[in-house]
Amino acid sequence: MGRFEGKVGVVTGAGKGIGEAYAKGLAAEGAAVVIAEIDVANGERVAKEVEQGGGTALFVQTDVASEESTLGLGEVVAERLGGCDLLVNNAAIYGGMRMDTFLTVSWDYYERFMNVNMNGALLVTRALWQQMAERGGGSIVNQSSSAAWMGGGFYGTAKLALHGITQSLARELGSRNIRVNAIAPGPTDTEATRETVPDVLLKKILQTMPLPRLGTVEDMVAATLFLLSDDASFITGHVLTVDGGQVMRP
Ligand SMILES: NC(=O)c1ccc[n+]([C@@H]2O[C@H](COP(=O)([O-])OP(=O)(O)OC[C@H]3O[C@@H](n4cnc5c(N)ncnc54)[C@H](O)[C@@H]3O)[C@@H](O)[C@H]2O)c1
């Protein structure tokens, strides 16, 4: 028996990279998974691959930055799978994101970026928490980044805001038996990292780390599934770094 037998898990941005690994990891441990992804081709591919592996998967095209789209996601999950128990707010603009500064980035890009990377987690949670409460409780993991603590421009700021959202929602939802945590991965080996972070910079970053290697999607799956599971039943409002020691805070 897997840890998530009989559960329904929604993973945003599950069309590739770490999100794809979360969806497949949850399915491998018995959850029916919802691939809430903006990219239709990748979302359908991941759902098909989960089904081919013997799991249950549903692709729902979702823009996490749109209230209408996230409410639609909630309706489909309730109708097709009876409700949601587990949620991973993983979607973000990361692969191919603009390397720009607060002072120079175009306002349109900045607004869209923050709506996806910061508000998206809140919108999806607002669309799903009642279903979790009705099913007796649930667990939510928000995908932050070690960049949150590094003055990492608008990317890092959106992640830092996610910590505030995580802690506040942990307080707001605790009495409904819904736990809310976050993980903060360090540099992780995905296509998006290879596309976005120049090789020279990545090598420099790794040299500063106690464990000088890239994280793997399996590292992230292990940590996130732990926080989603009953093994973490007394943990809420926590941000777990999974970063080879890149960030050590007092
Ligand atoms: N890879 C890393 O080194 C690293 C490190 C720390 C944190 N993270 C975080 O982990 C998460 C996944 O990283 P990744 O490397 O797999 O990135 P990725 O760019 O490969 O994956 C992001 C996924 O989110 C989807 N997405 C983007 N906008 C969306 C929207 N509006 N609605 C729904 N889906 C949307 C994309 O289509 C894509 O499938 C992100 O939140 C990222 O910020 C990544």
C-alpha cells in the first residue's frame, strides 16, 4: 500500500520538470492525480504516462493566475474525482524567465509574473480548500526556492511572499485539519534550469554549497511527499530547505 492510496492530489505545473515528478511520485504511491497545467501538450502527455504506468490521472488545463480558471479546476476535480486531499502549488514562470531587475522589468511582465508565481498558489488554494475540509482535512505544499533568501529580484521576492502565504494559510486552515508547508529547493537538475541559468553561474553556485551538486527531482519528490504524508501530521507553517546546505539560516 502506498502512502496516498484513495487520495486525490492536485499538482500545478505538472507538465514537466519537478511538477511532473511530483505527479508521477504521488501516482506511484496510490493517489489519483490531477495535472493542473497551462501547457496542453505536456499536460496531456504526463496524464497519459501516469495512466500507462497503471495510475489514475486527469489533465485539467489551468492558468493558476486566473481566478476563473482555478475555480473551474475546483469544479472539475469535485465532479470527476469527488474532491481534493493533497495540493502541490508548483507552477511558476521559471524556465526561460526574463533575467531582469525590479527597476527595469516591463510592468506588464512583472504583473503577470507575480500573478503566476505568487498569487497562483493562493488562487488554487482558495479554489480547493473547502473540498479538503469536507473530506476531513488535507495537506498543501507550496514550491518556494532557496532564491527567496538571496535578494533574488522578482523571482526571489515571489518565493519569499510564498513563505508568508504558507504561514498565514497554515494558521487559517489548521482548525480544518489542513496543513500548509513549503519546500525551498536549491538549484535542481531540470530542463528549465539548464535553459535559464548559465553554465558558468551554475558551476559557481555549486562551489559555494556544502553538498556541491545539483538537486534531483527525486530529492524534491522525497521531501514534498513527506510533507504531504501523515508522517508530517504535526508539521505546518514550515519551509523545508532541500538545497544541499546552500542556505543556512539561524
Ligand atoms: N529547477 C530549479 O532549480 C528550481 C529551484 C528552486 C525552485 N524551483 C521551483 O520549482 C518549480 C518547478 O521548477 P521546474 O524546474 O520544474 O520549472 P519548469 O519551468 O520546467 O516547470 C514549470 C511548469 O509550470 C507550468 N506553468 C507556468 N505557468 C503556469 C500557469 N500560469 N498555470 C499553470 N501552469 C503553469 C509550466 O508550463 C511548466 O510545466 C517552480 O516553482 C520553480 O520556481 C525550481
